Amino acid sequence: METEQQGRARGRARGRARGIAPPGASQEPQLQQGSQQPLDQEMELVGMEVYQWVEVQAEEGEAWLNLVNISSDLVQPIAPPSTLGSAVTLRANYIPLTQRNVEFTIQQYRVDFEPEEDRIGVRKRLLRDHHDIFGGYVFDGTMLFCFNRATIDPSQPRELYSMREDGVRMKITLRHAREVRTGDVAILQIFNLLVRQFSHLLQLTLLGRNYYDLQQKHRIPKYSLEVVPGYVTSISQREEQVMMCAQIAHKVMRTDTVLHHMSNIMQRVRDRNQFQDEVFKQLVGSIVITKYNDQTYRIDDIDWNAQVSNTFTLGNEEVTYLDYYLKASSNFKLFSLAFVCGIFLTHMMFQQKYNIRIQDKGQPLLVSRPSKRDVRRGRTHNILLVPELCFMTGISNEMRSDFSIMSELNRVTCLSPDNRVAAIMAFLERLISNVDVQQKMQSWGLEFVREMVSIPGRVFQPEVIFQGERSYKYNADEADWSRAVRESPLERSRDLKHWLVLSTQRDSDKAQQLVSTLRQVMPRMGMNLSPPIMIMLPDDRPNTVSGTLNQKIHRGVDLVLCVFPNNRTERYNMMKVTTCVDSPVPSQVVLAKTLSKPKGLMSVATKIAMQLNCKMGGALWKVKIPMKKTMIVGYDTYHDASKRGRSVGAVVGTINEDYTEFTSSVSFHNNREELSSNFKFSITKLLRVYCHRNGNPPDRIIIFRDGVGEGQLQYVKEVEVEEIKQALKDNLGAVPKLAFIIVTKRISTRLFLEGGGRHQNPKPGTVVDDVITDPLNYDFFLVSQSVRQGTVSPTMYNIIEDSSSLKPDHFQALAYKLCHLYYNWPGTIRVPAPCMYAHKLAYLVGQSLQGRIPAPDLDNKLFFL
């Protein structure tokens, strides 16, 4: 069992920045009266790292793996346990690991190759010739971990020799780096490498970063699609155990080639320049797969001057792409490198004849540039790909808008909780029953527990929704109040006095009918509506729309509503540039087909009216948040997949005590240094608006930061947070109470509620802050939304900075309350509303505003909804 001392150590490590001291201690960091020593002696662990291996009770003869890392910059007083909500028992997709050889030592070696060999696959094959020397081992391409000593004298390197399959004799030099002992954090790296080996043993194929079962692909011939099931695995230290998180993934692949996709584009466009622009727009940033070697590549450019008849040097001869794929030599089993005009070409598996006859001799070549990860692995040059041999992966925007395609895909990929659990357990059974996997696990003394971990959770009560003078509750299972919101005046309504309605002659009747219906529904919401100025467009060309708007918009106009015949991107973007930048005014686009069904027009008009109210500065509803004098901020980024580099960062913050009024700021950045600088300036800008609105600065600022990758956490903590604190100090003279919370949506964690022999989705408001959380972080998982099909995804919150004096209960309840305040949906959403608003703003600027920033006139309105 965990000792009291170990429990304290774990508790003190948990919470990077908890602002709550233990019972009886002061809330603020300070010295005890009359003492020159820190309040807590353990806080003196500055600059030290301590790793513990803690045994927790398990079956006889084995122990749970429990690697606890107590790092000085993370040691903080433990907060009281969370208590809000009703207790519930859940299952999570985590499988505990047990270790029979609790005490062991692993040798770590650095491995070098001469001549230099950058390809990891080649390195692994060369080292495999000497596996009998190492015993149980794992090799990541640079570091070798094994049980046996490969060198007699650790201070002296050992040289081994292997023959590369192109006939080159390779020298392999092993240099002893260190001993990895029981309790070292490197154990987790080793275990993750082991699990990837297991995936190979299960005959799974690596596509991108995850493994997929190509034998179980599901074909959808009607839409030229294939769906391949796969697995995402990760071994990590959780609160008291080392566990494997196992998640089911799916990769969507097309059965038609990139060349076929390009041909379809050619049939739809007018000229060559437009064709090339459209191909660039649709292909660059996408992921393709070459099925002759099951490799995936990111498309970064298109070389229109290169052709498959071009030659490159292969061995001692010049070979065209046409000949290479048709006559791939069987004399070489392994890879040769060729350089053509500075372009790096990879040719894999020369031992097999591709026998691929390329049909289109005039097609250009696709360019895939090396990522940072590729550079670390040794690839520094571009790869050229033949469109005819590449297949698209993923779902395009056009496919997403096709209800039939998405319904068919959801039928395959949206697993119910029961089916998802069954698939995870089937994967676990494959691991446990595979003889080769078991041999490797036994050599490391490892064993998987045969069930998913059971965890405690809590469920918050449904919130009371306040709307004007009325309040109501919603169904706790659905967290949806779409019916109730229509029955009362809005929380804060806005009148629509001076507004424009644009449409073409063809859609003028629909526009008139929409206006008539709005005049029926808006007074019930408390909105006064004056007749609009109806503008008939001679045509719906982008320049016509933009020019008309610039002529008609003047300072007194409250809003512009456009009825368009279709969702043509160019027209929409130009309209948004006009109304957000050139002649700033809130704007709304409605498609004519949305207004084509008279029976549904009342419902459509009601939704449009609510959106118009928000865009003009109104509010639909609110929830009770007792905390006052607080500014809550959301931040998110938008990255253009076709442009590696410049991104958009958006900040949205609350400026009233009901948390229903917002102000925003947006900026561009090319790197994380620019992001940090812009972020602090945006916070300063929001702070000025808050002070102007309330007369005083906030006592507390809570920032929810979305869009952070796992590898960026340290930078955000050490740079972004510190720069914001300095900016606050410079502007206010002191740093107010501050909390900085990382919001992560893309996680593999799934939670399941057991009942009646079945697994169900947890109810909205379910929170978990133990067992599967990170012992070094102040984190929790929250299920805030309801889903109608599939398995619900929780959101992870990681509090990396906290001087707010709030308890864990407060943070968890606040996050859930904020998920009720997104005015584009009468229900709860997956992230706090300020984050979602920031996402919408960043997306609008990145997608539609063509590199321009919205005018300041719109900053205090949700014009981007």
C-alpha cells in the first residue's frame, strides 16, 4: 500500500500551480511569522529531480507500475479533494500494466553507423543481425535499450559489422550511455517502443503515426472510399499506476487517385490558371498514401514543370519515373537515394517488381517537404510523388457537406460506447493471445491487466438557464434547451432599425418572405424590427456584391443580410472582407435553398433572429456564475494547412459580470515568439476595454488557452504566461489573481458509464480528476456535451498557473458553466464559450478575410458567429 509519506509526495507533485494551501496554512505563499525558512521545507527542492518507484497493492507476486516524478518547479501544496456533484463509477480506456521483475537494470547505448545511414528502417534491419547479443531490446533508431551488456567495458565502444543489402559493409558502433534503473522516467519511452513493436507483430501497418489493420478495411464503393480501422496507443504514468491508453481510430482513404481528382477539377474550371489555383487549394496541406509501399505523405506544393518522363540517377544509370515503376530492379532489396535538381527521391523495396505502368505522361509531380520530425530522422530533401500513384486520405469539405456520404461514414466510424469497448477489448485480447507478443512481454516481466480501469467520477447538476425574466432547466441527459429558448424574450435584445437585405432578382421573393417571417418572430424575442432597405443585385458575382455593399453601407446601418443562391466561397469571402474590414457592420448570409420550404421557415427565421441579436451585441441567455470582478478569456489559433508558417491567433474576453458581453482581438503570427508577443498585447487590449466598461480592472483573470500541442506546454508555461504576467504588472502595477488553463480537445481518453451489462456515454457534466489524471499536473477531464450517436469525447483541462484562490471544484464547475454560453447552439458544447468564440473568430480571419484584420468597430460584438 502507498505510505503516508509517498501519498504526500504524490499529492504535492500533483498540481503545477494550485493556489490552495493545506488546511491551516496561509492562502498566499509567505514565511511563517518569526521564521526565515520557507513555509514548506519541501519547496527547497530547487533544481532537483526525484524519481520514485512506488509499489501499490496488486495480485500476489506482481506490482503495479507506478513511476512518480517529483520535479522542483512542479512541487505545490495539494488542494482539497473535489466534492461537487453526485458520485458515479466509470470505466476509462486505460489498461493497467503489471511488472513481475520489479527491480531491474537496462543498458542504454548510443548507436552510430558508418558510412552514415539516416533511414531508421535500414538502421533497425542492420542492428537486427545482432539481436542475440542484446537479449530483450528496443531500438528507436538512435538509442538502444537492452538487458544484456553489449560492451565488456562501459568506457570502451563496441564495433559490430553488417552487410547492407546493396552490398555495402556497415560498421555499427555501440557506446554505453548509462544504466536505466527501476523508476527511471525513460522506462515509459521503452514501453512505448515495445508497444509499437507489438503492433508490427500483430501484422498492423504504420500509416502516419498510428497502426492500422489493412486486412479489415471497409469498402464504400458508391463513394470510392475505404475506411481502415486502427489503434492509437500510449503508455504513461497516471496517478498511481503506469497504464496503456488504447483508442480505436479510423483512416478514410479514397479509391480514386489524386490524378483522377485533378481531372474532375479540370472539368469544372474555365482556364489553366484557375485549374492550377484550384488544384493547389484542394491538394496542398492534404495527406496522400502510396499503396505500393503503404506510406503517407503531406503535399506541400505541386511542381507543374516536372513530368514522369524526367530522369534521375539510380545506381550508375539514368532512369525515368516511367521505367522505375515499371522495371523496379530485383537485384537490390534496399533503398537507393537519387538526387534530381536538388530533389530527394525515396525508392523502397527494390526487391519487388512494381510492374506499374504509368498511363498519363503529362501529369505534374507532387512535392512533399520534410517536416521537423523528418529532419530529426535524417530526411532533409523534398520527395516527388506521381499523382497517378497517390490516393487521397481524409474527408474533404465537399464530402463533409454531403449528408449521404457523412451518414455512410458515420455508420462505420461512429462506434457506440458498447461497440467501442468491445473493439478495445478485442485489441487487448489480440495482444495477450499473440505468442510473439507474449514472449517479448515476458522477457521484460510485463503483463496487461485484462480489463479497463475503473475510476470514480462526479456528475454536476443541470444548470438553470436564465432568459429575461424567466428561468428554466433542461433534460440532464441531453443538455439541450432549443425549445425553451423560443418561448420567452431574450436575455438582452437588440433592435434592428436600419438594415439592408441583398438578393438577386431570382431570390427576391424568398428574401421578402424571410423578412415577413422575421417580423413575426422577433417581437416575441423582445426585438423591435423596422422595415429593411431591399437591394436587388443585377447578378451575384463577388465584385458586384462587394461594390454594392460599399455604396450602400453608411455609419447608421445596424446590419446587412444577404440571400445568396449558393455557398460560393469567393463571393462569401469578398462579402466578409467588405463588411468586416472596408465598411464594418455585422453581416449574415442565408442560402436561398434554406428558405425554400415554407413549413420550416418559422424555425429558420427564429434561428436567424437569435444570430442577428448576438451579432449586434445582444445575449440570448445566461447561467449563474457567482464569481464577480473577473475577466474570463478564451484563446485559439487557426493554421492554414496550405501555408506552413503564418497563423491566426484570436482572443475573446468577457467584460460584464454576467459573462454575456464580449470583446475580441485578433493577430497574425509566423512563430511562437510572435504568438506570445501578440497574446500579451491582446490581453492588454482586452483589459483596457474591461476597465472602460466597468471603471476598474478585474480582481481576477482566468485564461482558457486552446490550440496547445503536448510539446508546447513548457514554452507556454515559461514564456506565454510570464509575458502576460509582466504585461499585467506593467499596466496595473501588480499582477491580479491569475489562472491559466490549457484546454485540449484532441485526446484519446474515453469514459464509459456501466449499467445493466452495457456501456453508455456519461451524462453531460461528468468530471474525473483522479486515477487517470497526470500526477504532475493540476488537471481534470470534463464531459460537457451530449452526442446523439457514437462515443462522447471528454475535454482535458490542465491548470498550469494559478494564483486565483479558487478550489478544484470551482474550476471544474466554472468550465462546465461556460460551456452553456455559446450562442450558436442552445445546448452545452465541448469547450468553454470564450474558447469557441475565439475559434470562430480565428477561422473567419484565416479562411475568409484574406490576410486582413477586422475593423475595431466590431471588437465588442460577436460578428463572427
